[in-house]
Amino acid sequence: MSGQDREYTSVEICAGAGGQAVGLHNAGFHHRALIEIDEHACSTLEINTAKQKWRDCAVLKRDLTGFDLRDLDPYLPERGLDLLSGGVPCPPFSVAGKQLGQDDERDLFPVMLDMAEELQPRAVVIENVRGLLEPQHKFASYRDQIEKRLEKAGYEILGWDVYEARDFGVPQLRPRAILVAMKEPAADFYKAPQGSTRITTVAEALAESMRERYRKREQFGETARARAAYRKWLRKAEEKGTVAPTLVGGSKKHGGADLGPTRAKRAWAELGVDAHGVADDPDKVKDPERDLYGSLGPKLTVQQAALIQGFPPDWEFSGRKTAAYRQVGNAFPPPVAQAVGEAVIGALRKADAQPGRASGPQGASAAGAAQSALIPLSA
């Protein structure tokens, strides 16, 4: 089977609301399992994978700190896995947190590396915050340990770089640190994704959905007011002509959802958006004064926040407003994941197209051979 004809499979951990999964699916990967612990996010994944008809894609609600890899056996392809991916929790490395790194109980890098060593996929992609790479000295030793474990397991580190979401058509400032590692011969064909100089502005991304939100108010006798408010927002957003600040998902330990800290709220206000909270869905508006006619401008709905993240318009989010927004705010922008996925799958296809080379990974036998190579992350 040629590299163009065969199916390329993936397993993803910490799948969240599916941002990375959407991007990798669009790149051409066939997800066998999406693993996530949050019940609302699992519901989001179940709803959308069914609606989008992602065949044979299992959604597994699991706590990865006690995950048994045998649970994956029914979902793994016989020929071996092509890609293991995941956005391991960011708080241990975020500049907004205490930056405890490997001492943070939420650090799941060891779990990710254990899975890579056991499953022996042909490629590994790990997403995290820029704080893992900056400042350089703080986590340098930990990064070295991670890379050494992957290299010991037979992987070549092809890049641990920061990608800016706005360079990939996402109307938002959102730098993400992406680690890509692959086995030979596919590693020889990998070319890192390149972004674009053309940005998608907030005005472009939200114009249609914002127009529809105001149009729905016309049935309540608010035609003149609604049209004026929409024109005011659009004019301000177009005048600014830029992308949004970074959306944040917040913590379950704190209050309701909003669009970020004080500096981000000021940036949103310059775009004509009130960032002090999240609006109700257009069909469920309880307080139009709050959601649409405030002095700072309209608040965003969950679905509009998802557009700012680069999700497709028809992607649904499960749970009440705050739970749904947190899924969006914590997501990996799908267009960035797609660009990385296309680079990875392109390398796999080129390797499989080489004369005399068998298509696909070595299979389960490689996993057993890797066991003698394991070293602890803290070594």
C-alpha cells in the first residue's frame, strides 16, 4: 500500500474539547482514541465525533495518572500506531502560574513518554505553553530529560519550537510550544510548517456571527438600535484591524468565565468587545443590555470565542456556559494543529513511498524491544 493510499492512525491524550483532534483530522489522521478526563469535554468529543462521522474513534474518559495501556488494545491498529499526540497540562509551565514544572502533580510529560516508549508510534507531537521554553534556564534541564528519553526510545527530535497562532489564520495571539519527534526514515522527510504573513482579524472572524446576533433582536422591536449597535461594533473592530489577545480558560477553582486578565480586557475593549464575562447563546438571551448593548460593546458567546480559537462554526460544546467556555479557552487552535499534522503526515507518506521500504510502523514487536531502553524522567 502506497503512502498516498494507506490510513494514518493516531491516539491523543488530554484531548480537551478537540482543538488538536480537529486539526489532525483535517491533516489526514484517523483518530483511534481520544483520551480526556473532563466529563464536559468528553461529552463535547462524543457529540462532535458522531456528528462529523469520525468512524472508529473512541472517546475514553480516563485519569492518566493511573491509566492502564491495556485499555487501548481494542483501538490500536495491527500494523502499529503512526502518531501519539497530546496537549499535556499547561499550568506547571505557565508564566501565569507558579511554574513548578516536574514538581507539579499535574505534569503529565512522564505519562506521555511512558506511552511513547510502550506504543512506539512513528511520530510524537506534544503541545504546551511557551513558558516551557522561556525563560531558557528554568526548565532547560527538564527539557533535556524529555528529549533524552525520546531519543533513547528511538526518536529524532525534529523541533521544539514556538508557533504563533495568528501566523496560521487564527484571529488571536496564542503562542504554543510544539515538540515534534519522529522515527527514521520518516524523520528524514520532515519539514516544519511555515506560517503566513496575512492575518485574519477579529472583525473578519466575527462579522457574520455578530450580525446574526443583532438581527435576532429585531424580532423584539429593536431593529434600529440593534443595527446601530452592530455598525458601531464593526466600525471599531475594523478600525483596530488586528487579532485578539490570548483567550484563557481559567480554573475550576475560581469564578465565572471572562476573556482574560486586565490587559486582555483593555485590548478587547479596543476591538469593541466587553470582556467582562461571556454572553448567552443568541436564542437564549436573558439580558440583552448585558450581552449586546453595554457601554464597552457586546460580550462574546461561547461559539464566538470558539471562532477566535479557529474551531469550525459547527463544532458544539457541551455543558453550561462557564464549562463550555473553559473548554474553548483551554483549547489548542485547530489550524495550528493542522499545519503541524500536515508536516508530520507528509513525512510519513514520503517515507512510505520510498522503493523497497515497507509501509507503516514496525508494529507491536518494537514496543517490547524498547523496554530495555527506558530511563526515568528524573534521571
